[in-house]
Amino acid sequence: MNFADRPDVLESAPLDAFRENRTYLGADHRRNERRTWIVTAICSATLVALVVGGATTGSIALTASGLHMGAHVMSLLVASAAYGLARRHAGNPAFSFGTGKLGYLAGFTNALVLMATAAMIAFESAARLMHPAEVHFSDALPIAAGGLVVNLICIALLRPTGVAAARNDPQGDLNLSAAHLHLTADALVSVLALAALMAGRELGWGMADPLAGLLAAGLVAHFAWTLLRRAGSALLDINPSRDLTAEVRRRLSDQGETVVDLHLWRLGPGHHAVIAVIAAAHPLPVDVYRARLAGLSGLSHVTIEVHAGDQGPDDHHGHSHG
């Protein structure tokens, strides 16, 4: 059963004791999924043109652009599949904290693809520096220009809406950001290819083409490392916001209570989970502490345990979920 398409089932189905809703997907999940598939089709057609053009003209910079586009098509397929799987299994009880992190897993995978692409471009460019080959600059220029135009169109299609950022999650939908980053890197590679081809045709700088390939490899590697860090931090549950953590701690200790333990991590785009253990001389009901967190955007799963003074946590405890 597709739980994501049946909100009535989600509301009536028996849930575990820790959540009221298993859906931790981004606010624009369906929109981003549709656009990712559209861009995948556009980039696939462009890939064929770039590879054929690079092989025909002998341009390594153009071939580099094509190789990166090929990696980009692979990454877009991974991103699109992650969107579909996350949506179809959003209500599957097998996923203890929902499927919101499938996008981060896809982003991490795509970062590895980007890094491999950078290595291939660097290797081929270095080989061309040591063994120069003839490049048909005039024939390669229109193809490189066409690739750049396609990249700019796709970048516009995958532009993030900023909804997730408004929900106290500046990182937003990392799956979409990864695809957008791939396109941005490919656009920069196309610009470098155009510049190298122009320099070769107008100034006779034959070495500009492989040098542009090396520079492109460095840029792609930089983007890959940035994406690896962002996706890895979410997958390893690194605290996504020190400011939000401090605000949660401040609210829970508003009347002199002590926050013994506090954990904040990301469940998906715009969704965070909190586990807090509170000690108080005269503990209040859990619902009171839950109410203190009302209005904090992006808190989708809250677990609060309260106990009196130095007594054990079983003295007075409970779970609260939003």
C-alpha cells in the first residue's frame, strides 16, 4: 500500500508509541521529484551531443563536459529514485524515523560520483598535456555553447524554493541541492570549455584546452567534497543547529529545571527530532514541557523524559510527540 498517498490511512492506522506521523518529507517533495525527472531527460539528450561532439572535434574540454554530464545523469537518476522510494514508503513502519533521510543517502552517493568524475577529468587532461592532440576549435564551440544553455535551463528548473529554509532548516532538501550542485558544476565546466576553445581558436593556445580540463577537475572535486560533508553530517546525526539546540534548552529550563541530556538531529528536509531528559525538584507534567517548545519551526518528533531531583528516570517520565 502507498501510505504517502493515503493520509486517511496514516491517521487511522495504529502507530507506535513514539510518533503521531511517519512522514518526514520535504515541503516540496512532489514538485522536486517531478522536476528532477524532467531535468534527467534533458541532460540525457545533452550527454549524447557532448560526447559525440568531443569525439568528433578532439576537444578534451568538451569531452570533460560530456563526462561530467554523464555523471550528472547518473546522479539525477539516483536522486529521482530516492524521491520515489521516500514517497512510496513514507508510512512504512519498517522505517523507525521515516524515509526523510533517503535524500541524504542519495546526495552522499552523488558526491562520490562527482569525485570519481573529477578524477577521470584530471587523468585525461594530464594525458593530453603530455601528449597533445589536434582540436577542431570551431566545430567544438557551438556544442559547448549548447551544453551551457541546457545547464542554465536545468539550473532554473531545479532552483530550490526556500520553503525548507523558512522552517528552520537552512540546508533544505539536500537531494535537490545535490542535483542543483551537479548542474552548477557542469555549467562552470562548460564556461571553462568555451574559454579554452576560444583561446585555442583565436590565440592559438592549444594548451588551454587540457589546462581548462584540469581546472574543471579541481572545481568538480571541490563541489564533491562540500556535498560529502553536508550529506555525511545528516547521515551521522551531527547536530544540525546549535542555535535551535540552545533555544530548546532555554525553553525547557525556563523555571529552573536542569536539562540533563539533550539530542537534536535531522529527520528530513525541514524536520528535526529532539530527545530531552529534564530533572526538577518539583517536576511538571510532560505536556507542560511540550507546550514550551510550541512555535519552534521544524520540530516534528519530540521525546521528553522528566524525573524529580536525583531520583531515577522511572520516578516520573513520559514521551511527547509532535
